[in-house]
Amino acid sequence: MSKKGWEHFPHQADIGIRGFGSTKEEAFAQAAAAMTAVITDLEDVNPKEMIEVACEASDEQLLFVDWLNALIYEMSTRRMLFSKFKVNIEENRLSGRAWGEKLQRAKHNPVVEVKAATYTALDVGRDEDGGWMAQCVVDV
Amino acid sequence: MDIKTLKKKSDYEWHIEPFGKMRVPAIIYADQQLIKQMDTKVYDQAVNVAKLPGIVKASYAMPDAHWGYGFPIGGVAAFDAEQGGVISAGGVGFDIACGVRTLRTGLVPGDIKPIKERLAELLARKIPAGVGSRGKIKLGPKQMDEMLTGGARWAVKAGYGNEEDLRYVEEGGTITGADPNQVSDYAKKRQHDEVGTLGSGNHYLELQQVIEVYDDEIAKAYGLKKDDITLSIHCGSRGLGHQIGTEFLKRMVTSASSYGLDLPERELACAPINSPVGQSYIGAMRCGMNCALANRQVLTHLVRKVFAEILPQARLTLLYDVSHNTCQVEEHQVNGRLQKLFVHRKGATRAFGPGHPSLSPELRQAGQPVLIGGTMGTASYILAGSKEGMSLAFGSACHGAGRNMSRRQATKQWQGRDVVRSLAERGILIRSPSLRGVAEEAPGAYKDVSAVVKVSHQANLAYKVAKLVPLLCIKG
């Protein structure tokens, strides 16, 4: 049975995010949830509005960071937070959907803004149970 | 970090002699205590930087060094373009030209006491801070490009401040050689609502009191004396800088092999200075620097408006504005020869010594002010660049306390509400949109800034001038 869900891991100045899943797509989606949890409580974000992102990169690690950075861009320019994610990967192309709502400071009490997903502690891979894991440090 | 892995040169200077692919030594400025607290990642990262092509003299780590992105935070490294030297997006950081600006107010503690609460409320209301906050200034495409090439000078021309301010901003308020065509529309769009915003995390706006002066003569040159009230702003280039960092890190990773660069780690992504990617990054990064300078100038204007309303007798004049995430072209003496170098300072502050030609005449004799931000509950320091420091780490010093605890650990240890209360008991007012944010930034989560500053002084990187304590703090 492979691991599910997401977790944070420590970095001295910033914070690490890690997603698990039975597929790579699921691990990417869970890591995105971990990123939102850096900013606010995930359950406070109502997944009522959907946005789409697309990215392309030469390998799965770069693709993972691109996916997170695409979401950071959407959060920043739309002033939104997201709590539900769906990812499709075909070769080196990713198309993703994220559901969320406009950021409301009184409701979401956002802690910190994520500036960027980084290549620090970056890893995408499989564990011995055959499950997928995707992780990196985000700069806050 | 295991001190036994280092070669002691003095109580404050430790070397890692070149091994493997290192081209130069790595040099750490710290005392035994600070070295023990340093993550071993600082060792690895300082060593990795020493492997990059065209590096000159050494890869340096400042007393507040900690685990960064490719480069250590608190890292300094200079490269010679003629020797195949590189420029690194990670060596500048995502928050391009994040820095500190300090203003004198002409006020004394007695002026603040009766209006402190009101001042805190009004500052919290008028200064856009925290996640999702928006600035009031919206720039069209042409104005955006003017801001990116003009920096603080653009802001003054647009009515945010006065000509006098620019004498006390690095490079006179404008970084030359900025090329807005190298900045993507994404980066510009990300900045649309963020001109004149403070940001979040460790960014702040703080009212402070000078509680100790270490060097009367330099303090006088800086217009400071004991009990003076000052105001400091710590923030950077906002969404625009973050997006430039993100995009170029990827471009540098994917182009590295085509330039024959063998990267020890992906995050150390860089490009030769004399290459299309390198030149494109330089043009964009300088826009990021101007964006940060403009942002701190606009925030200064907003602060002045608040003071005009509550304390019309205050006169907010600029002491200095200096960034600590940069790559700048500078001339330095290397082996008795003046060389033009690209000096990266990632979480390190430029600290030019007395007589440096880039300083305005008012500051030239005293040396450049070096502004070191502390935490909400501790202290900030003003130092002065030293003559000796120019031959140590290319005229550089520390930038702050540096964390010694992760954000998660901090929230386990402290509640935001308790942090606010215990600081209020000590007369420090905190205003923040996020209590969890306050807990993550709790003073105890940082190293002792006084120890970091003391070592910077003892190592001759920069000399102590004054110590400032917070009175009220607007946290992003």
C-alpha cells in the first residue's frame, strides 16, 4: 500500500513540501496541496472556482517545479488560493486544474506568501511500495 | 558544522583549502560558537560555489550564513567575465535586491509615547502588508518599463520623495544597464498590484530607538545620536523579482550543458557572464533591483504621509538604502591589480569602506552605512564599511540574524498571540495580518543578531556604529 497525502519537511530558512500518491500525477497534486498549507489551512479554502495551467519541461523534476510555479503565478496574479488539484502528464507536458477561491484575509488568515518553488531538495521518484513521491523546498 | 573540517586562520576566519574540483578556497567569517550553529549545508554550498568557473580569490560565507539555494544565504562570490566567469540566479536569490532602508525622524522617545498606538494603527492601515495586499499605484506598460530602468529615481520623479533621498540610495537610486525587454510579461503582470507593498515573511516596517552608540564620530556623520527615533523598512522586489528568479533559474539549468558547465547541483544554475542567457539575466536582474529600490522609495512616501498626519513635526530623512541580494559590477584590487568583477551577495550586505568613490561626499569619509535587520524582539544594527573589509570579502558584511529554527518548529514552540503579548509587555507593538506568521517569525527562531554583528566587527568586515531596538513593528 503506497503512501497518500502530503507533508511538510523542515528547511532552515524556508519550508519543504512533499506529496505522495499511487501515481506521479497524484503526488504532484498532493504536493500542491502541501504548498497551499504553507499559506493557510487547506480546509478553509472553498474549491468553487476552477483555473487551468499548462507547462512543459525537459524532465519530470523540472516539470514538477514548473507546475508549482505556475500555481504560484496564478495565486499571485488572481489573488486566489487553491485547495483541490488534478494533474495530467503526457511525456514532458503537464496540464493541471486547480479549484479554489479569492483570497479573503479575514477568512484565510494567510501566513506567508510563497515566492517560488526551488530546485533545493528537489526529487520526484518511487518508493519501494511502488508509490510516487514529489518534493522540493519553497522560498517564502 | 564540524569545526575540525576547517583550517583556523584567526578566531574569526576559517578556511576550507581547495580539494576536488574547487578552484579557490572557501572562507568562513565566524567565531567557534557561530560555526557550531551553522548547518553543514553551508560547508557544502560554499565548497560548491568555489567550483564555479571564473571565481576570483575565494567563496565566502558571512557570520550569519545558513542553508540557501545553491549559494549559501550569507554567501559572497566574485567572478571575472574574461576568465569565463558566471552569473547565477541562485547566487542572487528569488527576492532580487531585498534590502533595508533606514530613515531618521528627528523625533525623541517622548514624542512617540503619547501617539504610539495611533501611529501603529495608521501605519498598519496605510502600508499594504501581508499576503494578497495590493498597492494603490498601478503602472501602465510604459510606466512599468520606466520604473524598471529608473528605480528610486523614477519614484522621486513620479512624486514619491525628493531628490535629496537619492544621495543616500546605493548607486544614486538607479541601477544602470537594466533592460525591461528581458523581463517577461508574466513578471510584469505579477508586479501590477504590488508596487508599494511590503510583502510577508521576514519583511517588516519598524519604528526604532537608538539605545547605544559605539562610534561617536561615524554616528555623527550618519546624523545619529543616542535616543534618536529611526524607521526601517525591510523588503524587496516583490512579485516581479520572484518571477525573474524563477524563469532564469530554469533557463540557466537547461542551458548549462550547452555552455559546457558541469553543475555540482542543479540549484547552482548559472550561465557565463558573456553568453546570451547571462546577458539576458543581467538585464532582467537589474530591472528587479530597480523595482526593489522604487518599492522602498514608494513605501517611504507612504510612511511620510502617515507621519505628516500624526506627527507633523517629524522630518523623515534618508540615512541609507542598501540591498543584500544582488550581483553588481565593481572594481576590486586583486593581486595588486584593479579588476572589474561581478560580485554576488546572497544574504550579504555591500560594505564599502571610507573613501570609496561610489559613496556620496557626505558619507565618503565615514564609509558606507551597513544596515542589519534584527527580529521583532531583538535589535537592529548600523555598521560602517571598513578599509580592511575591502580586501577581505570584496567589501561585504552580514545581513541579519539568520534563522536557527524552521518555521514549523517555531509554530510548535510559540503561539502568535503570546508572542504579541510578551512583546507588548516590553513596550514593542506588533501589527500583523497573520498571528501564525508572527509565531513563525518569533524572535527565538533566529540566531542572536548581536553575536553575528559582533563577529562582523571583530573580523573587520564592518564596524559597529549604533544599536537600535524596536518600538513598533508592522509585519507583513
